[in-house]
Amino acid sequence: MEYKYEGHSLKSGIYKITNKINGRIYVGSAKEFKERWKQHTYSLRNHKHSNKFLQADFNKCGEEAFVFEVLEVTEGKSKEERLLIEEGYIKQHYDSGDMCYNLCDRAISRDGCKD
């Protein structure tokens, strides 16, 4: 598993997880990048990730096929502001599942879709 924090592991912002084999990506936001990747890794390794497509490719391609990268640091921004920025990135890549793992073109927090 490859991590590209670029020195921002303890900061907040927008990230993407890329499958290096097929190029599919997942875009998300985090209060702290390092902690969020730990959460993704834990659920993927335990076959409990909420995104069944990301989980299926993780199972098929293996852990080493994925890289976590910081797209944008959003220090000082609220959770709502982070979700708006995240949504902009998702909308750039969303294609109903061909190359984007995100299940919809809206940012979804752990509390559900934002309004």
C-alpha cells in the first residue's frame, strides 16, 4: 500500500484512493488524512468497507494495487466547507462507476448525504 501524504498526514482535506491496476479512483475528505486512511485500510482488510466496488477490487487486486494521495489541504475549513470542496472533485470524476468508485456525484459524510 502506498501513501502520498506530501507532509500533510495530520492535516485535513480532500484525498483520492487510486487503483494502480485499473485506474479507478475514490474521492473523499478527511479531518486527518492519516487517520482516515487507517479507517479505510482497516475496513478493507476486514472485508467490511461500505463501498462494495472498492472492496471487490481490493479483494481482487490486492492491497499493493492502491495508493492514497492528498489532493487538497483544507486547514481551517469547516466540515461543511470540506464536503463542498470534495463534491467538486467528485463531480470532475464521477461517471456512474466506470472509473470512479464513488456511489453518487455528491459528497457523503458518515452522517449521510449532505443537503
